[in-house]
Amino acid sequence: MTDALRLENVSMTFDEAGQRHTILNEVSATFAAGKFSVLLGQSGSGKSTVLNLLSGLDQPTAGKIWHGNTCLSALSEREQTLFRRRHMGIVFQFFNLIPTLTVLENVCLSLELNGRKERASAQELLKAVGLGTRYDTYPDKLSGGEQQRVAIARALAHDPPLILADEPTGNLDEETGKQVLEVFLNLTREQGKTLIMVTHNPDIVPLADEAWHLQEHRLQQRLR
């Protein structure tokens, strides 16, 4: 999957206490393939919802979501899961590592879900994120920055063409966040990934190829 991602007249609403709430209202946007795009907007504006829609974790109330020639929103739940497993890597603000697995086992899990047992490639990725001596360490023995590096390695392990990142440095102090971001961007750019990142950090915007701003339920490309 190397083609662009498209939201086509996508709306997202939900009912609560008898009231209809709108998150997205007929949003259309195209994210360039092989580029780094950032999603900006106030807290609660729906940025994470856009990522969840692009990944198939959430379903739109109306409209279509395209990954190249594949209409993700038309696939069954199982088909979406398989598509996500093969074509996407997701990095969350909260690291979501499995505490009973070692660092290496957490990264290998991504490969095993795709029927691959390439321990050596997982080890190489951990070396690339600066954790080449921590293979047998459990997550609770790592700092926040180290845990996020493991999460990045896990997201990249099965070589997905698309990476979705939701505030990947949001839980880190400023200096650690900069270090993790540098590792993340270097790896994704070296491998020619399409990267879409939600962020509140204005310092990240100049690093991106394109920036999108979500405001009043609409998504607009922003001049930088």
C-alpha cells in the first residue's frame, strides 16, 4: 500500500443524554503517500478520532475512507483487522506494552501476528532505537522514553507502509520527547513510510511535509 489516504465526505457523530454531538462534519482530505503529515487542533477537537477512522478502529457515521484503492470503511471488522495488521503501525501516547513480555518479546509479537518469526530483525530495530542491550528487560524497568522507543520499534517491526502516531511524545519530558521524536522521524524517513501524527507541539510542525488543522468539525490543510 503506497497510495494516498483519503477521507471522502466523512462525518462522525454520537448521541449522549438524548443529544447529538458532531465530531466531524463532511470532511474530505487527502494525505500524501510517503510524507509526514501532522494533525493539529485543540483538545477534544477530534484529532484522535481522525486517526481511529484512518485505522478502522472507529467507523464513520457517513462517508468513506480510502487507503489507495481499498475502501477501508467497506470492509468487515475481520477484514479491517487483517488490513490494519498488515499495512499499519500505530504508536499511542500511552505505550501499551504488554507488562509480562520482555522488550524483545513485545517487538516480536507484532511479527508473530503476521506469521513471521524474525527475531534478528526485531533485535536490529531495538538497536536502532538505542535499546540493543535491553532485550530481556521488562517494561516496568524502563523509563518512559525507553518504553516509547520500544513501542516505536514494535510499530515498525512488520515493515508497514503507514504509521499512525497519536501524541507519541505527549507523556515525555521535553528533552526525552525530542530524542524519541528524532529517532522516530529518522526511522520512518529512512524506510519511506507514510507518517500521520497528532500533536499539540508547534515545534513539530516545521519538520512535517504537510500540516492539517481540525477546527469546528472541519479539516483544512494549513500553510506553514
